[in-house]
Amino acid sequence: MKSSHLTAWISLSSIVGTVCFGCFGANSVIGHSPAEVQPNFVVIVVDDLGWSDLGCYGSSFYETPHIDSLAAEAVRFTNGYAACPVCSPTRASIQTGRNPARLHTTDWFGGPQPEEALRTPLSKKFRNRPLLPASYLEYLPLQEKTIAEVLRQQGYSTFFAGKWHLGNVGYYPENQGYEFNLGGNEKGSPPGGYFSPYKNPKLIDGPKGEHLPDRLANESVRFLENQGDDPFLLVLSFYSVHNPQQGRIDLIEKYQAKAANLVTAQAEFSPEGLFENRQIQNQPIYAAMMEAVDQAVGKVLTSLEELGLEENTIVLFTSDNGGLSTAEGSPTSNSPLRAGKGWLYEGGLRVPWIVKWPGSTQLGIICNEPVISDDIMPTVLELAKVQAHEKSTFDGISLVPLLKNPAVKLVRNLYWHYPHYSNQGGGPSGAVRSGKWKLIEWYEDQHLELFNLDQDIGEHHNLLRCNPKTANELHLRLVRWREEVGGQMPMSNPLYSAEEIRSR
């Protein structure tokens, strides 16, 4: 970072409570010769962004031209996954390259622990449920080495802006390797909403009415403008498009007019268990939030170009779980995928995945290989030429071979473990994807569902009876994997009475 700007940046950051400034630039580069130029990294995570919420992934209602342009210059993965159908576990996997089941961070931080589920008022909800949720850690353990900690050891400047949701005081970004933290705390949604005053102890309020996604983009640009010769990791983690549903008036009015002109014969909702699953993207406020995120992303990407950083900066773009389609207002639709956030169906797990590696990937290439958020850290570290011993404990793998040749076939399985009841209707369950096959095990009664995703992306047809051998093999793999990583299981619920439920 340029010395002339360092004092001003530290002054601004100290106002909002960021720490570790004395460490800035103190770490020496390990394993690199002076002649080597290390790449920069920008990791963009949009909260609750569904797989079909972008124009480049098929949306015709939401307008996302800047993200679409990014995809046109990058590898766009059609089978990109989050490590969990809710936020905190996936965020932990992005930071560590390790699966939430292994980390024991399997639910959103703030979700009920088993002992809490027995207390009022939660006990009223759990009386109808055969299981109590598994216990889980409500913080990312400090002994876990994060992507920021490893890159700082390589001489990188590390910056975080936006949603963290990986633990309370003592477990914030600045405690996990980030020199600068603008907005990251224990909250899963913006405490004061999307307009200033933000009521965020890690983000000083801007002028009244300032828009949060724009503010986070501006802080990211400020960091880039003050960056000198040191390589950097910039993580821009939007609170958007998580509830509450709040948008700029000009954009809301734009999409209200667009929704009024929308002609469709499709039903707006379809049943999903006891919940309704939105089938149409037509919610103006959500659309306004989407476009505001797109504009913020565009501001950061434009800054990279104007500052001459674009050609040496790798950009990774994704989401922490599928779109919110079955509860809490159901603001978006993940169609043609089934269900959404909180479910192990594709709508809850499959998310946008875009990687731009300037000069090393062809423009606008599509890759159909399944990838998962566990893969982000090992990919970044290989691109940064970090020595192999730093990468020995990952559940994910480096995607560099796919970035060089998207036709490469990976021989591996993807696994999920969610031993909880979600706010959106999903229940305790596990899943495995192997090639075209996906198997889901529901922990309440151990029943299985088997889907051929090549032929049935919407998971409408359970092929268990037609393919018992395949189902049995996948189930055995899932059980073995769960045992290997130490996945914690839900317990029987002493409050549950099947007879009482049937009598109602």
C-alpha cells in the first residue's frame, strides 16, 4: 500500500473498530522469488443469491449487466454448489476449504441448539418434530487457518467488507487474518437495514439514506485505490439479498412497472411439503436489491480496470446458499430447480459460480463439472503458488485444472450434512452427488431419494425403486463420509408424540 495513503486509511479504519494495523505488511513472502509477481484476488459473495437470479444464469426479470459481463470474460460453472443450504456453514467452508460437517459448523450461527429446542418458546415448535437438531459450533474456531491468514503469510494485504456471521466478538474478521474489516460482525442480516444509519459497530454510519451495497463497494474501491505493490485479497461479502426486503425507490418503481407488464401462464407457487415454493421471479423489491448489488459489483470491477489492476487480479463470484423461495416472504424463484434456501434439493444448494483468471482462461467458457465452496481456498492458494504443505487439510480441491481446461473430468463425490430443521422448511438430512446421480437421506425416518440430475434437474422423479443398487452404493458412501468427518447427528426428541400429532 502506498505510504502516502496508509495513515489516512488506518485513521478511517480505526474509527470503525478494525484492529491489527501494526501487522500491516509485516509478514515476509514465503516461497517466492523477488522476481515473481503474485496475483491479486477479489472474492465476491452475495448472500442468498439463487442459481437463476442472474441474467447469465437465465433470469429475464432481474437485470445484472455487470455480473453478466464478468461471466462473459470468465469460466461460468453450471454445477456450482454451496457447502450448506444456509449461510454460516458455507462461509466457514469458503474461509477454510473444509466441509462444515468436519468443522461442526453445520447450522446458521444463531440457530437452535438441542438444549435450547427443549425450552419455551422454541419447545412449542419442536413438539411436532421427531428429532432435536444436532449440536454445532457457533463460531469459526481460531485454530482453523483461514484463507486470509495463509495469504498474509505470503505478503498479501487482506481486506474484508460486509457480512461475516462466523462468530461473536473475538471471532471477527480481524481475529481471522483480515487487516481491515468494514462491516463484518456476528449478525446474519444488516442490524439497521440497508440504509444508513446502519447500527453496525464495524461500519461507521454514512449520510442518512446511504445505501449499504454502494457503501461496501465504495470501501472496497478505497482499499484498491490505496493499494501499492503488495498483492491483496479483497473479500466483498454483501448482506444483500438477504431479508429484510429493502430497495432504492427508483429501482423498486422500475421493477413494479416491469412486473405489471409481465405475462405468464405459470402458477406463482407450487407446493413443497407444508410450504409453498415460488415459481416466478416477479418481486420488485428483490429485483431492486439484485440490481443494486450488480451496480456495486460493477463499481469494483471498473475500479480494477481504471487502476491497472485488472490483468493481475483473479475474481471469484458465488453465493452462500440457494435463493429464498419457500418461506419468509419467498422473494425469489429458483425454477427450474426444486425448493430453495434451507433444503438439500438443488434450489437450496446450487448457486452461481464464476471465476475470471485474466490471460489464462478463454472468454465466456461454460464448465459443467460440479464444484463446491470448499474448493475456493485450495484454488486460491494454488493460484498464489503457496507451498503444498499449506493445503494438506482441505476437503475441497484446486480447480486450476478446470480453469485451464473446463472439459477436464473430476473423479470425486460432493457431500452435504445438515442435521437441523431450517426456517424455510428443510429437515435434518444428508446428500451426496456422484456424477449425474444425487442421493438424499432424510434423518427423521431414513428414507432415501435418488435423482438423475442430467435428466431431471428439478428433482421431480425419485428413481430409488428403479436403481436400488446405485442408491445403496451412494448411501454407503454418504454414511462412510459422515463417519470420517465426524458429522454430528440429531437426537430423538423427548417432546415428540406421534399419537398427539395424529389426533390433531
